[in-house]
Amino acid sequence: GEIIFFDCGEGTQRRMVEAHIGFRRRTKMFISHLHGDHVLGLPGLIQSMTLLQRDRPLHIYGPEGLAAFIQAFSSVLGGPGFTVKICEISSEGIVFQGSEYDVMAVEADHDGPSWSYVLAEHPRPGRFHPGKARALGVPEGPLWGRLQHGEDVELRDGRIVKSRDVVDAPRGGLKIVYSGDTRPTEGLLEAASGADVLIHEATFDDSLACKADENRHSTVTQAAEVAKEAGVGTLVLTHISSRYPDASVLLEEAVKVFPNTIIAEDLLELELPLDELQ
């Protein structure tokens, strides 16, 4: 499978080892901005990938200045020993289009060039009904696969079996939104509409709303209000200030506005169910 990173802070490669995530797998990174807590994992990770003889390209997307940053530490540390493809983002819109999903960048409100990201899966095929296919005389095998992918097929007797007769309507793909560091914005609110998961920064509690605004961050209640108004499935609060050794106080504030809220922590795993399993 493919690994998708949103930012790469210090300790990233250590957590990868603990999670048994290989350093040579297909990987894309989407960097929100060039503050140290979001990018200082890159030098060590790229060095480790080089030492482990990575041979696949590493694709990194991020704000203007990303290429210069990578070039700067590479000129001192050496490497990388594999291809690093860098895409610097200068405007909102789709930054990656793939066969299974797209990633869109949305301008964030933080210091310097900053981006939020939306990962949207393409619609998935509807549920295939083997019983209906058999009843219509379609033999099990390649024809079933073609029907599942929306293709009408011709049988040996000349009859045409339409995909819609044995396959339900397509299901919507998953949608995951990552805020990066930002004050609440209309652009992020619109982009998060209907998301399955919104990963939103919540640096401060509500008593520090003025400090949050000054530093271009969000409070926990502001993040929860975005989740509620956008109608997301789950809110994951992240980028919690170190002033909160116990983040439960933030969770208490958030659930008053948006009950389905959790606090991000290292090695947290979320299982995102599809509407219907085939």
C-alpha cells in the first residue's frame, strides 16, 4: 500500500519504526508550512531512506520555499540517494490527481505560505450482486469483473447484460481534511463540508482565544464549530499546546459543541468504514 503523510515533524521516523511502516514503500507527503514542528522530521527521514537504499521516488508537496529547505539540509548532510520530486504550491486547487484519490490545497491563515489539504477518494463501484448475475446467465469469471467496473457485457447467445442490472449505484469515496496550522477560514469550512474525518488544530483552550488569534491558531471550540457547521463525521484535535499536560480539558470543551471528537495521539489508528462492503 501507499503511505500518505500530512506534515513531517521531529520523531516521524521513530514512530514509523514503532508502527512497522516500511521506509521503501510508495510515499507522498503534503507539507502545510515550513515551521520546524512540521518539517524537521524530513532531514532524518530522508537520510534513513537513503541508508536503507530506497529506490522509489518520494513525492513531496508543500509551500514555496520547500525545495530550498530540502536542498539546504541535503547540501550539508549529503544525499538523498533516491529521487525526491518536489511540487511547490502557489495557488489553491487540486495538487495531485490519482487513479484512486485527489488532493486539494486550501489556503490557510497562518504565518507565511500555509496550506490545508483535502484528500478525496474517487467514487467506489456499487455493490455487486452475484445472484442477479447468475440469474441472467453470466458465468463467474472475467465478465463479473467487467460488470463490477460499470461495463456492459455480451453473452455467448448475443444477449447484453447491463452493469446497472447487477451492480448498485456507485458509493461515495472517503474524504479526509487536514487543517494544518490556521485560524478558522471560510475556505477550510467549505472544503471540510461532509468530510468523514476533519483533523483540525486546536492549539489553545477558549480562555486564550485572543492569543490564538494573534498567533494565527485555532481554539478547541473554534475547531469544534467548524466540524459542526461542516457536518463532518469525526473531529480529531491535534497540535495541542504543551501547556496542557492533560488534554482532557480541551476534549471537554470540544464535545459540548461537537460530541464525536477525539484527541490525536501518537500511533492512534482510526478505521473508516465504507457505506457498504461488497
